[in-house]
Amino acid sequence: MPPLPTIFDICTPREDVIQGAITESDFAADLAQVLRKDAPEEYTNPVRFFANTHPTRGLKDLLLNVCRRLNSSSDQIASIFRLDTNYGGGKTHALIALTHAVQGMQDVPNAGEFIASKDMIRDRVRIAAFDGENADPTNGRLLGDGIRAYTPWGEIAYALNGIEGYELIRRSDLEGAAPGSETIRELFGGDPTLILLDELSVYLRKLKARHRERVGGQLTAFLTSLFKAVESTPNAALVYTLAIGKGGVATDAYTEENQFIADKMEEAESVSARKATLLDPTEEDETVKILQRRLFTSIDETKAKAVIEAYRRMWSNQKEHLPGTEAHAGVLESFERGYPLHPELIDILKEKTSTLGNFQRVRGMLRLLARTVARLWAQKPSEASAIHLHHVDLCHEPIRQEIVTKLGQQAFVPALRADIAAVERDQPSLAQELDKQFYAGLPPYGSYVARTIFFHTLAFNESLKGAGRDQIRFAILSPGTDISFIDDAIRRFVQASAYLDDRPNAPLRFLTEANLTQMVRRQEKQVDPGEARAQLNDRIKSIFGGQTLNLIPFPSMSNEIPDDAGENMPVLALINYDAAEVSGERIRLPDLIKRLYREKGASGDLRMNRNTLAFVVVDAQRKDEMRRKMTRRLALGMLRDPQRQQELAEYQQDRLKEWYQRSEQELALSIQQAYRHIFYPTRNRVEGADVDLGHTVIEVQSASDAPGNGQKQVVRVLRDINKLRLPEDTPDSPIYIRDRTPLKKGYISTAALRNEFRRDPSLPILVGHDVFIKGIRQGIEQGEFVYTSGDLLWGKGDPWADIKIDEQSFVFTTAYARENEIWPRPAPEASPQPEPEASDQPGSEPEPPGPGVHEPEPEPPPQEHVFHEEGVLKEALTKIWERLRTRNYETVVSLTLKIYDAGDGFKLLGLVGAIPKADKQVNIQGEYETAEGSELSIEFKGKVPDAQPVKDFLDPQLRAAEEKDVTITFDLNFNPGLPMQGDEPEKMTQRLTRFGTG
């Protein structure tokens, strides 16, 4: 299947959009400027204007009916037209289109989209327009010839007939008294005449409150006269605008004035007995087409259909995780009509953002989306198959200012900075931190979630603010995003957000005031650093204390670590996090640890018992998190002060208690995850080290890994790498002990042999004497050793005896004991016995070997070539690499990963597929039972890419299944083998475990 095209393959934005060259004036149509020919070319040039304009039903009706009236056509239906729509809904744009239409459209190549050629204007038309935004009722508006007009009728008179026309009604203009209808008809002069009235509400706002009633009365008189004059002139038409929304009620920024004008218009219509014909230049279902036309020059419909079909399949497959209405055919139809604009993007801007008082519907959407398209084409995210709500990038300053300044949402600046989109590079927002920490190399799911919630928050009515998780999923989900990562980002963002509404059952929405999370953060700033350090130090010491190893906390001098046998407890040196740390993938041995290991005192004397000493060191990248957890716990404790709790709501008190209880475990876990580096005695030195210390790590993945018992983790790791022996452990083989110690010379005292285990880094570290004694006994029983102590001689076959560890007790190799006639004991003299019959008689038994004759040694077991580990993926892989390197294997030929959680296995599909230099096979095997009792068994074997459709089918089925048992096995064959030298295994581990797969 070919890759799905992106919007960058399908859509071509207009040049001014993609260049970000659209200015504020391009969004704000000004009728007066168009008539004066000093507006931007987007409006004054009819060719460009109509190329950028979508022919809505209302606009075509307006042009047709006004042109028929001006042409005195017998098909005309009215002379007075009222354009009704909300503020920013295209009224002024329609008047500009009408102005160009009545001035002729002969050079407009797409004129036929708007009006038939037979209905186009044939004669010159007089145009007079009153634009309330440019009116100046107090100082008068300068029109030319030194004339200033104060009223709508003054401006219209000058526009129709110049200075002569104004002189005709000068007194009416100066006195604010409306002229009569005959006087107005005289201004028409018999020519086709078009009168345009725009933004009367803005004109009324400019009047002082005490003048409005008087002017309002005159305005009614003027409109009545104007209506009569137009009606009685066969080739005259009047078009006026009124920002009245659904239900005939004004709802925008000029609500009071619009309602006042609406009442006066109704009064004038009543007096003149003429009703205006109502037209809406932009109906609800046409908004998206207007946006499409203005933003893009072309959209490849064939490619778009393939993308829309991919969305349809995806919505169908994930329908149980999406809002019930989103899979409805209406959403698909909206997407087909408005591609590349995602239906949720348009719905939110229309239904929520447009309720804000200063958001102009079409104009505001166009301004925001033009900046979004420019930003998208500059960044070109690979997963962009359509333009979603989350593509409105709040980090981009023009978009940010559109929201904060243009829409007046300054109250959300703290939330933007803390949670959504910080512009300060050194202080990333929560969403940006999540993207860096968890979604590197993926779409920025954290930012996508934050932006989507934010735009769902921008609404005037409380009931409209916010969204459910299913709505957020629907808004973000695309063929290039994964619903599991969307859910993960929602979960992480909700847990850590400082400004999300944290009330029980509240929808996902932002508040302008900080929530409990932010209160805790503020309290954290008041925690005394010295107190936090002291508390953290005590907690670290407590976690790594124990009965197995002798903890030496925070040593800085060599003489703080004993160099004697002590209580036969090996030493665990806990290094202070400010004294030394380990950083990066290439491990370097800190100088402090070298000195502590090599020396035993201030004089520089060498340490003897080095094989009793291990070091635990902090990870440089994780120690700050450990400190933060300590600070958080102290801050939570402060907020639990009874007086402070009175300031909190009851639900916040409950949550604070829960957080405080959880913080103890979180702190313990963060300490163990920070103190993860172990240095231990071995001949396999750390690269570049000049002492016999090797390195391993503790992997503590979750709270279930015994948080609060760090020493247990150290012991586990040292045992796993075969370095530490506990009393209950099996001893090393006698041959190993013989060949790796001075015993290979023939004999050694038990005290000296025990000291070898304390001094030689190539030997295991022993806890107590039990394993040591078991090892000697095992050697005696197997005939490898002979033990003497005083008069006691103990060899193979003898009854058990106590073994002493002192300088007077010795262990001999059996060979040495024979050579020196120590073993076997001389046989006691016996009475003569009759000679046995010949051995070749039938039924005779062979004689047993005599004293000193060895049994033949058994063949050594075959070398192990297959290694198995079970556990969290990262932990298991780390153990495998360490075991291979310990046994000096050079390469790995094959690797099998068996995953018992289908969700984790599905996450690994893409990650395994990206591993280079390996043949990858996947086996999916299992069964599930639906809630209705239906059953399905499945077995898939094949290449990783071929498993993707299987995953797409199985994933939603397994989520809904009542019972399920599915395992996924990956087989990787490396050709050539995966080298153990270098860091390739660790890089593969990091690649496979990036998302915490199990």
C-alpha cells in the first residue's frame, strides 16, 4: 500500500498565505476605502477579490436581485435588502462584492460563478455608501471640497452628487434633521442608484448617550424617507447591514446598538409599509468553503478522497474510544466538504470560539487559519494528513498574539506559559517537557493535547467550556498518530497540569487561576534547601541500610571505610550525590571512588581487602528528580498544616492527603532510580580505569520493585552478575577455587584462603563464612580436597567434621596430598585372606579400584550458548548483555523477545521493524472471547510490516474483549552478528524501550 499523502502533497496555499504576507488590513474589509480606491489590492482589484471569494448562495442572491433592480428588470423582487449575520460574518465583504458587480465584471474570469452575464449591469450606476466605522458625528468627516459631513444623509448626498448634492441638504446635515424623501430622490438624478449602509451600530456607538435618542428619532425619519425614495425610483436599490444573529437577537460586541438600529429599521419599515428582503451572505454550512477558497489555490480531490477514506476507516476502528456522534455520516460529509480543515477544528471555532465577544466569525477564523497554514507549511510535520485543532501552534507569536491580544484572553497567559506553550527557551511548559521526555522522535503528543484542551476552553458560556477525553481523542486522532500515545499524553498532562480544572468530574478545561498542582509548586519554592538536603540525606541512608552489607554512608576519606574482616559483612560505600556522579552512556570511574578503593588511610597505605567493597553512585541525569521529590514531599507536608488546609476546598484536601501518602513511595522510588550505578571489584575494569573496578546498573522500573529497600536491589544485582554469594547460595566448584587461588600450589591455610576471597577482585564477594565452608566440604566430598586441622584428617568418604578458619587448619589438593603421602591413610594390617578364584570365571565381579586410584573425571558439560531472562524488557536485555560479556562472547546471532501483553507487543512492531542489520519475524498467537461469548483464535507468522494490519484489527478487539490471552514473539537474526563490544546492544535496548514497553 503506498504511503498516505499529506496536506503538503494535496493542497497548494495561496502565495500571500504561505508567505505570511497577509496584513491586518487584509482581514478587515473597509467599504469606504474600496470606494476611494485606497484599500489593499485584495479588495480594490475585482479580479483578485473574486478569485479569493467563494460564491455563497446568499452572495449570489444579493448580486442577482440588486442588479435586476438596477437594470429595471421585470424579474426584480425587491428594492430594499437587509444583510443579516453576526459580526465578522461577511456583511461588508458582500457590500464590496456588490460594489464591484455594479461597476462591471467584464475582466473577472470567474464572474459566471457569481452572476449570469445576462443579469450584469448595463449602465453606469451611482453608488453612495455610508460606513459607520469611518463616520465622525462629532467633528464631521472630511469628504472633499472642504466639506465635512456629520450625518449619514450628509455623506450620501455628497457621494451621489458631489458638492451640489451636499449643498442641497447642508442644513439638514448641520442641524441633524433628516431630509424628506423627495429631496433624496432629487439626489438620484434619474440614474441607476445604489445606496449602501454599513455598520450603523458603530456610528451609533460614537454618539454620546444623551444624543442617541434624538439622533435615533431622526435616523428613523431618514430611513423612512430613504425607503420611500428608493421604492419610488424604479432603478434604485438600498442594501443595509445588521449584525443580528439567530432568533433575531443581537449577540456581538455592539449588541445594544444593533438592537437599537434593528428597532428603528422596523419602525421605518412600518411607517413606509415596505419590508426589506432578508439575505444572509454567509450561511452556516458555507463558512468552510469561504475559508477553503481564501486559503488555497488548489486541492487535489483524488488524493483528498484517499485521505478522507483513511480517516473514515480509522474512526470506524476506534469508534468505542470516540464520541458517539463522531462516526456519524454527517461528520464525514463535513470533512469531505471542508478538507483539509478537520471537522472538529471548524466546529470549535464556530460553536465555541465565536461566542467570545470580539471574535468575528468568518473574518476571525480566516485570520487564525491563515497564520496556522503559514506555520504548518514552514514546519511540515510528517503526520499532517489534515489541519487539526492542535496544529494551531500557540508557540508561534502571531498566533499567540491573535489569542491573547486580539481575542482578549490575557487571563490565560499564566496557563499558556506553565502548561501549554512557553516561549522562554530555558523554561519549557509542561507540554513541551512531556514532548521532550516521552515523545522524542514522535509527533508532539503533549503539545497536541494541551492545545486541543485550550481551544475547547475558549468559550463565553460556562457550559461550552472544556471537553471529554473522547472529544480530545477525536480532535487529535489521524492516520499519522496513535491513540495509545494520545491517551498516554492526556494521562500525563492531567496528572501534572497546573491550570487544568481539578474539580471532580469537571471536563478537561483550563482555569485562569492555579489549581492544587500549582499551589504545591509555589509551596515548593518556599522549602528551605538546607532542610530538604538534610531530610534527603537521612532518607537515602535509611533506604540503603540493611543486614547483608555494612553500609558506610557518604564517605569522603579512605579511613572512613574499614579494611578488616569486621563481622564478615562486605562494605557498601554510599557516595554522596554532590561528591561524585556518573553521567552519559560512556561510564567513567570517579576519582573519589578510585581513591577510596585503592587506599585505606590518609597516609596513602594501600587497601588490602578490596574484594569486600562495593560502591553505589548517583546518576547525574536523575539526581535532580530525586531532590524534587524530596522538596515536593516537604511542600505537601507544609500544606497539610491545619490552618493552611482551611483555605482548600474539601476535594482538594482529600487530594492533598492522597498525594502526601503517595509521595513517600515516589521519593523512595526516585532515590533508587537515581542511585543506580554500582562499582564492584573485578578484573574486567571500567574503560580507562587503573584499578580493578567494574560497573553495573540497578534498574528499578516501578513502585513494585521494593522501593525503600535499596540495599536489597544492590544485593540482587551483584548476585545476578555472579559477584556476591549469600550464606544460602551454592559455592563455586572446587576446581574453580583451586585454579583461581594459591591452593593450586598444593595447600593453603583456611585463614589465608578465606583472605584470598577478601582480596582478589576476580573472586566472588562472600557474605559470612557459610559459602566458603560449603565450598571446602564440596571439594572434600568430590575428592578434590583434603582437610587437616591438628590430628584431624578429612578426605573423601570420611564422616563430616567441623571446618575451622585459622592458620592451623589447612586445605590440600588431593594430588598434593597423595604426592606427600598425606592421603589416603595407610590401610591397617589385616589377616591373610585366601586368594580369590580366577576373575575370568562366569559371574565374577570386577574388583573396585584400590586406594589412590582415581575415578575417571566426568566430561565437562557443553558450553552454554543460549541465555534466557524474564522481566521488564530493559532489565532483561541488560542482564543478557552483561552475562554475555562476562562469559566473553563476541557476538549475538539471534535474539527472541516474547511479549505477554499484546498492547506492549503492538507498540514494539514499529520499533523492532526499525532495527538495522537484522532479519525480523513476528509470531502473534492467542485467542479472545467477546462479552457476548464469541471466540476467536489467531496465529500469525511473518514479516513485521505484514503484521501491521493484524495489529489494526486486533487492537480494538482486544480492548473490548471479556477474556484474552495473546502473546507476541519477535525473532531477530543478525547478519553479521550483533557485536558485544561497543555500545550497539545498549543502543538497541534504548530504541526498544523508549516507551516503557514491558
